[in-house]
Amino acid sequence: MRVVIAEDAVLLREGLVGLLERFGHTVVASVGDAPGLLAAVAEHRPEAVVTDVRMPPGFTDEGLRAALELRGRHPELAVLVLSQYVEQTYAAELLDSGAGAGVGYLLKDRIGDVREFVDALDRVAAGGTVVDPEVVRQLLRRRRDPLDRLTPREQEVLGLIAEGRTNASIAKELFVTEAAVAKHIANIFAKLDLPPAADGHRRVLAVLAYLRQG
């Protein structure tokens, strides 16, 4: 896979280059700011972009706004945001772009191992959606009343749904039966006024559709 990396911290940027190349991907460009990201994508036409949120010159949301612009120009471009922060202003809009396909948002300090990160990039490049549960929780806080309807266990299940987990995977993670998971999911969709959906990817899109209302 041909990838462009946008990260202002040079050590992390070079580390990502080495990591992706070790797993067989080709990093066609690595840049340190949003204008460089836009230029690199225009020049190299990669299949995927990995970008931070806060980059020069303002260190606010430059990377995320560039990612949104790129998704508008190239809807087929896979975008994986890798950041320490959840930028609520544009995060839900990015996750909803392209009907939620081929996009992800992960938090740097919550990635447990390198294989987890590479697998997430592969899933996004294949048209999937990967969202850290903490990202979902922070975005859901924009609509506190509906979120308050959920029990702590239902909020936990919602976070796992946003990762694209199957019922079996959620059951294994929480040490409960699949029937219990199905009941939690039905309750979640009912409380959040979302239609039930059997397919894992469609369930992620349902979560993102809910976030879009925030």
C-alpha cells in the first residue's frame, strides 16, 4: 500500500515510516505540516494517509482540516487520524465523510502494540471504519442527555461497536454471552433512537450517524 504520513514530531514520523515499511507498505512521502500533506497527496496519489491533528503553524486542528479537504477531493482516499487529542469540531464530520467508509481515528497513547496499529490501517484502507472508543465517548458528550440514558455496560458495548467488533468479539471481551450482547445492543439503539443493524460495519455507521446529529 502507498501511504503518506503527516506528523510534526520528527522522531515519531520517522518511526512510523520505518514501521510501515517493515510491514511491507511503501511510504511515498512523510511531511510535518498540513500544506505538505495536501501537496504530497496531490503529487503521489497514495492509497492511504496517516495524519496527526495538531500541526504547524497553529497546532490546533490543521491536520484534521486537511484530512477533510482531502476526503472531499478524493473520496476513495483512506484516512487514519493518529493523535493524542479528540478534536470534536471536525472529528464527527471526518468520520462521516464518504459514508463513514475508509476512515479511522485512533489515540496514540491507547495503542497497545504496533500490529494493532498496522491492522487498523489495513482495515481502513480496505474500506472499513476504525474508531477508538474514547473518541466515541468524547464525541457523545456533546449530547449528554441521550448518553445519560445508557447504563455503564451499554456505554462499554457502544465503544466496542464503534471499533467494528462482532457480537462474538464483544461477548468475549466482556465475558458475557452473545445473547446478552444482543440485548445490550438492542437497548442502545432504542435509547439513542437508532435503527438496529446486524452487520458490524453498518453498526459503526449508525453510531457515526448519531454523532453527526451532535
